[in-house]
Amino acid sequence: MLDIVRHTGASFSRFTERWIPDSWVICMMLTTIALFLAVAGAGAGIEESVLAWGEGVWDLLSLAMQFSIAMVAASACVSSKPVYRFLDYLAGLPNPQKPYQAILVAAIFSFITGYLNWALCLVSCAFFVPFLCNRNPKADIRILVASCYLGVGTVWHGGLSGSAPLILATPGNPLLDPASGLAVVDRLYPVTETLFNLFNLLYLPLIAMVSLGVALALHPKKNVMTLSHEQIQKILPNFPEDEKDDSPRFKIENFRGWIWLAAVLFSYPLGHAFATQGFGTSWTINAYNTVFLVAAMLLHGRPISFLRACRAGVDSAWGIIVQFPFYAGIFGLMVHTELGTWIGSLFASLSSTETYPFVVYVYSGFMNLFVPSAGSKWLIEAPFLLPAAKMLDVSVITTMIAYSCGDSTTNLIQPFFAIPILAVTRLRFGEVVGYMFLIALVCALVSGIAMFLIPSQM
């Protein structure tokens, strides 16, 4: 049976390597589909659709900058000697003669970081892969990448950084505020009712174990794809020798006081927000970036070392910088035409009380391919998903959990979320998506069954 699974994974991977284009090209293909659906399905005019796409291009610019800073800051952390040693230590725990152990370590690392924070998972796992390759030369690079990708495709949206549950728990959120025009709930839903719901707490470890089991089963026995020693050395962080200069400029530039001043200026507002507003409300992508920027500065210790590391990290963020405006264009189609409402109404018309969680799961996963920003997508979809749920006597919590599960599953095949790992490893999306698709398929089957078991009222 395992040989059949491995053969299927290898065959599908060969197919995707040959046929799946670059992730930016996939983004443009999705854009074409979205434009077609806006015109043919939602009844928008061609000019209206094009203008809506153009209007959305810059709507998520701040989010693109946040993603980029996340990559740069995390890269700067990893290129510091303390974190380098820690990741190298973790990568050395598996027996290099047993690649399955490397897969296990990669997956556990991904699950833990994914539960804590989605951006932490994406960035830290991306920079963990080179260390795993270096220490475990017999592990297939495609399966290692897939394993490091599991956290954001299984547990993240049910974890501490889940966008939909945090929005529902935030005072004054658009779904609660009548002035926003999106109000569809009449109270706040604390994370004790959503993230720490019994169904969610049982689902997360189940789906994590399922995805890990499939990843282990897919590791090939023959034709293992690995990186050469030269390739690994190119993607591992390196530490240039410290410059030595007795000039006043050099001494001013390397004064440690600049690091401590910047660290205090960043840290105090974040600490104040935690103290006055609570962790659940204050822990955002901005807080994540603050923590990693401060950590990077303190780990490097000197301004020149920190700035050099940030400059090197920009190379890892180029894919985000280039691609995010195009995904924002698709977001614009959803917001500025009736496309999002049309798709939601289509799915809702096919539902009943018993099937609605499954329909929301499928719909959320499908929409995630077009708008890979879970928080933005929830604000787009909740205004018609939640009223439909009320009509079908399905609770807000049940709907939100189904939405979160679907959003996570298709992250496994969403090229946008592969950008950090692909940028670091210098692989193409087609080289890994074959294995990711099989993992996503099994996760979807298990999750689909779970959606029929979830209580309609929670």
C-alpha cells in the first residue's frame, strides 16, 4: 500500500514539474478565471471588472509591506549566530541515515510555529529547510518543503493567530459595528468559545496527524531529490567577517546604543498594548514584526551587522513584493463587483442545516485560491455567510470553524503561501505541489467528514 502511495506521489510530482508554471503565472491564471466569473457569473461589465481589479491592486499595500517586513526581519534573525546555532541543533536531532526522522522534526516544528502564528510558521520554516538539508542529505527536499508547509495548511487558522476568530473577538470589529455596513453579529465571541471550542481542540491534532502520516508515506525510497553541497551552502545564512576600521564614522555606525534605543522605541508601545488591551487583541502581524525586528537587532548587537542581514533578507521577500498587488487585484474584484456575493449565494442555495458547514468549508477553500488573505476574505464572506447560516439555524461559531478549516486546507496548494519557502530553497512551485496536492486531498477528505459531524449549534 505504501509503495502505491509513494509511486502516486512521485508520478504526480513528475507531472506537476512538467506542467505547473511559476507561481506568478498561476496568479495570472486565477486572475483570468476571476475576471471571467465576474462578467459571466456576477453580471459585471468588462470595463467594470477591469476597473474593480485596478482599484483593488493597491488596497492591500500595507499588508504587502507587513509580509515583506516579516520576511526581512525573520531572515535577519536567522542570519544571527545564536539562531543559526539553534536551528542547526534542531536539524541535527534526526538520524541522517533515516530521512523519516527529518520529516517528523520538520512537521512538528511547522505545527508548533503554525499554531502560534501563521507568519512565524511561514518564515521560520522557510529558513529551517536549509539546515535540515545540510544535516539530513538523504531526505527528499520536496517532502521536507511539504512537511515545513503543513502547519499553515492544517492548524494555523484554529491557532492563536486565526484571523476569523480574532476578528470576532475584537471590540469594534466591522462585523459588529453597524457603522461599517457589514454588521452581521450582535455580540463579541471570545476565543474561549472559538479557538478553545472542544470541536476545534479535537480537530487540530487529528488533521495534523493525518497530514504528517501522508507526508511520511510519500517519501520516496528511490529517485530521492536532494540539493548538492554547493546548493545548500548558497542558501544557508553566512556571516561575513567583521570590518575593522578606526575611523570615527565606523565607531558611530557600530555604536550599540543605537540598537538599544531602537529596541526600546519598538518594544514599549507593544508592551503597553499588551498590558492595556490584552494579548488576544494586540497580537497582530504588526506585533509579530515588532518582536522579530527587536529580536534581530538584539541578536546582531551592532547596527552594521543588523542592516547587512536585513539587506540580504530583501532577496527572500521579492516574491511577496511582486505578487501581492496581483492578488490584491483579485481581492478588488470580490469587493468592488458582485462576484463574492454571487459565489456565496450559489453555494448557500445548495445547502441545508446539515450540509451547510461542509458547503462553507468547500466555499472557503475555493475562495482562498483567489484571495489568500484570511482576514480580508472573512470580512468579504462573513456578511453573506453568517446571515445564510442564521436562516439555516447554524451558529456563528460553527460557521466560523468551518470557514477556518477550509481556509487552512487549500493553503497547502496556494502558491502565494509557498513564496517564502520557494524563495529560500530556490525551487519551483511545480516541484513540490504534486506532493502538497495529495496531502491536501487526504486532509480534505478527513475534514469533509468532520464537517458533517460538527454540531450545527455551538
